[in-house]
Amino acid sequence: MVVFNGVLKIKVCEALDLKPTAWSLRHAVGPKTQTFLLDTYIALNVDDSRVGQTSTKQKTNSPSWNDEFVTEVHDGKKIELSVFHDAPIGYDDFVANCTIQFEDLLQNGSKHFEDWVCASQN
């Protein structure tokens, strides 16, 4: 297994077409349709350690953050991005997540990925 050691700099840009969960609709007023807008944020973890959390974007299912995080990583195996709806009452609601293995990022032998994100947006 390949692990990552070094400085991780990651920019959380946006999420597109998030769907409200049945749980997030529990406090919705009016008809429970797909027009329900979420108040979302992303929690960023490396392995089991919290790196940070984006700001909360109000009333959108396609939020844009452009928040940057920098952290020192030792023997890192994975990056996890978890999207939550900031619930007005009780616990925040899980919406979606994505896990990226460092091994997948490092398979080309490079440790510089500045162009990787830009290329995937084209």
C-alpha cells in the first residue's frame, strides 16, 4: 500500500445537483419536492483526522466554496470529503461523501497535482 507523507493543499471548489435526503426534508414547510434547498458544508478528513470544514452555503443544491486547506500528512492513506446539511434542529444531516485514496493520486509517480484539478474541469 502506498502512503503519502508531505504537505497536502486542497481546494474545495463546488458540488453540483445535491439531492435532499428524506431526513433533511423532515423540517421542510410546504410540499416536499425536489425544490427543497440545502444549507451545505463539507467536512474534510485525512484518514481519521479532521482537517477542516468549509463555510455553510445557504439554500442551494449546487454550492460553491473555493475554500483552501493545508495540512501536514504522515502516512496518509485517504482523503474523505463528506457533505452535510446544516440542520436547524438536532444533528446535521449526511448528504453525500467521496473518498480519494492517496495511492490513486500517486500512481503516476508525481507528487504535484496542480494541473490535475484544472485538467478535470475542462
